[in-house]
Amino acid sequence: MASPGDVWVVVEQHDGVAAEVSLELLGRARELAGRLGVGTGAVLAGASEAVRALAPALIARGADTVYLADREDLGDYLALPYTRLVAGLVRTHGPQIVLYGATTTGRDLAPRVASALRTGLTADCTDLRIGDFSAQGETYSDLLFQIRPAFGGNIIATIVSPEHKPQMATVREGVMVMPEADDSRTGTVVTVPVERSSAPVASADRIVLTDTDFAVRLVKRVQEEKRVDLKGARVVVSGGVGVGSREGFALVEELARTLGGVVGASRAAVDAGWVGHEHQVGQTGTTVRPKLYIACGISGSVQHRAGMDQSARILAINSDPGAPIFSVAHYGIAGDLHKVIPLLIQAYRTKA
Ligand code: FAD
């Protein structure tokens, strides 16, 4: 049953398919709500049978209440109507936490909602927890700890919003673990009353979309298929600055091919132009959680490792025995990757 103080996820969907990050966030919302002893909510907007059919799937992944805004004019994401919808729902129902995927849409919508509600927002969190916070003689209980690398990755910052509600954060895809669907879960679907008016309506307790909210019209949506599936890969073989050149990446590719894996890269290798951005692993690339991660010539910066701690096994190959990657790796080989990788390939092929 919906109540003030719930933990919400603003769900992103395209053609009735929920974004994976929204489902991942529902799992974490469920955990946070469990700590707080409250319920979970999912905000879902769209206009098709497929969108309506999504509600049970959201409940199965952790939502107790789905707020469904089922309207033709909300069929595609548009910044102004969606901001009015989410801000209006928050004002009406008073959740204490609202989470968004750090997608193009989430990064557009969340700051607008934060501004409309005069509250804060932490972008690209790599962890979310509940905890107490004391400052200037005051203690605030059960706040959302919004955790992310800051100052160029030199610190891991815990950001809190003690005085403004809701507490809001965006999280990138792959950072939270996808919850199993539990089809035995039950929940409520609340149909959100949304009105439309040609002129602005000053009312805090109604959600009224005005014609000026639709000043922008979506003419065409072009979606490129992902060419590299780093997130779903069981084995990722990544190269960094230590690879030395674009040609050097052939060695990384060969090891990936030999192991049936996908090629990843550090941002420095991408910035050097040795490999495309779609291969970048980390905070501003793709969060990976494969069974086996092989880091070749990568120092192991906090941004590169963002979200990777739960990788089953990390194997690091680095010529510097003091490289930070060795402190998180399960297996380490201190040596020149140009010598080590061919030996690994040979050993694997001969099943040594
Ligand atoms: P380096 O740090 O230069 O390390 C190269 C390593 O190769 C060294 O440890 C060296 O000992 C080793 N080496 C050299 N030669 C050899 C050899 N022959 N054999 C074996 N080892 C060798 N980085 C990411 O990767 N992903 C991100 O998403 C990301 N996002 C960022 C976001 C922000 C806001 C910021 C500020 C930075 C971000 N970075 C990211 C950059 C990050 O901080 C590091 O600069 C980057 O990861 C370093 O890449 P690297 O390990 O390849 O290079």
C-alpha cells in the first residue's frame, strides 16, 4: 500500500520494454525500503497496451505500488510534461527517496524535477545505503547515503541531503545487481489522474499539463543497436595504456577471442584512439560484472573499477608490481603484457 516516505524509482521504458537500469534500481529500492520499513513505488508513463502490461513486471522486480500515467501525449519522453508529472506525483505522495537511471533521459529529467521541488540530486552514484548523519549538533536518522567518486576519483564521497526531501540520485546501468523477478509478489497499480489545459493552472494538488509543456515535438527517434555487449559478457579482456598502441590491441583482441570474451579498455586507451568508446569500462563507460575480468596494462583507478568489485575473478597483468590493480585482483601476473599474453594464449590452447 502506498504511503508517504516510500522509496521510488522513475521507470524508463521504450516501446513497452523497461530499461534494465530501472529494474536494477527497483531491486536496490526494495533493499533500502526494507531498511526504512516503508514501501516501494515505480512511476511509469506511456501510452500503449505494452506499457500497461509492464506494471506486473515492475511489481515482480520489487515495486509495491506502480503509479501509471497512461496517456497518448506521454507516449514518448518529453522533458517538460514528464517533469510536471514526476514533480506533481512527488508533491502528492511524498516519497522520501526518488531514484533515476543515469541515462540520457534520466540525466535530463532528474535535475529538472530537483529544481521544481527545490531539492538536491547526486549524479552517477556507485552505491546507495541508509545511515545516520550528524553535523553541527544535529543528528539525522535514516538518510540516503549517496556514494560516488569525486574530485577526479581522489575520494569516494558520501553525499547526504538532510534538510530537503525527497533525496534523489541517478545511477548508471549495471551498477546495481538486477533482482530476480518474483511473480508471486503482489502490488497495487494506481492510475494517475493527469489533466490537460491550454492555459497554465495554479494548483498544487492536480497534475495539469499545459500546451506550452509540448513546445517540443518528437519528430523521429533513431536508435543504434549496441555493437559491443560488455555488460552481458562472461569474460572481458581489457587493455590500458600499458598496451602501448592501436596495433598492441590486436593482442588483447586475440586473448578475448581465445577465451570467447569481449574486448574492454580503460578510458586512457580510448582517449588515445586505440579502441572505440563502446569498449570503455568504468564510471563513464560501461559497468561490467563478468565471471572473469582480465586487466592488461591497466593501473586500476577507482573510476575504472567502478561497480566491478563483485566481479567473480579479476586477473591483472601489469609490469609494475606496485600497481593499484593488484590490490583488488584475485590473480596477478607482474610482467610485460606483450610477453605474458602470448604465453597465456598458448597455455590455454594447449590446455596447460
Ligand atoms: P595508466 O594509469 O597510465 O596505467 C597504465 C598501466 O600500464 C600502469 O600501471 C603501468 O604499470 C602498466 N604498464 C605499462 N607498460 C606495461 C606493459 N608493457 N605490460 C604490462 N603493464 C604495463 N578511466 C576508465 O578506465 N574508465 C572510466 O570510466 C573513467 N572515468 C573517469 C571519470 C572521471 C570523472 C575521471 C576524472 C577519470 C576517469 N577515468 C576513467 C580515468 C582514470 O582516472 C584513469 O586515468 C585511467 O583509468 C587510467 O587508464 P590506464 O590504467 O590505462 O592508464
